[in-house]
Amino acid sequence: MENHLIIGAKITDKIQEHLNEVLPAQQFYFKDNNPEYLQIVRVEGERVIGKMAKPGIPVKEITLYAENVKSILKKICPDYGWSDMDVKVFAQTLIG
């Protein structure tokens, strides 16, 4: 069993519309499953776009992750009105 924290945003229909319009040159930010950038994962049946962090991460580092995630989201979906309330911390347990 593996536990992760995901700092990111739930993918709503509106956000998905914006993700569908991301330029091919910027899709590496979330389509390559690269932990340096964003990943799309399922958390409790919801799709979330964000970065994974190990449990026990210092609070200051969570803040830095959140700022980084929001920065990338603004870069790939500049026309979506991102707010600080969009980026949240989710918990995920992978069994296997």
C-alpha cells in the first residue's frame, strides 16, 4: 500500500474544456506522466490534475507545491480564472 498527497485541482467540465485546448507544445506539462510537472490521477472517483507528494511533507513545502501547480495551470490554461481556492490537497492510497 502506498500513500500519496496530491496537490492539485479537481478537473471539472469547464477545466476539461480548457485542457482540451492546450497547445501541443505545452501538453508535456501534464500528458507525459512526469512527476516534475503535473499528472492526472483519480482520487475517490474524481479526476485531479496536480503533483504528488509523500506524506510527512513540511507545510512550507506544501505551499511551494501549491504555488508551482497553480503557476503551471495558469500557463497551460490561461483563460481559466484560477484562484487559490482551486488548488487543494487530496489524499490517495494505492493498493497493489
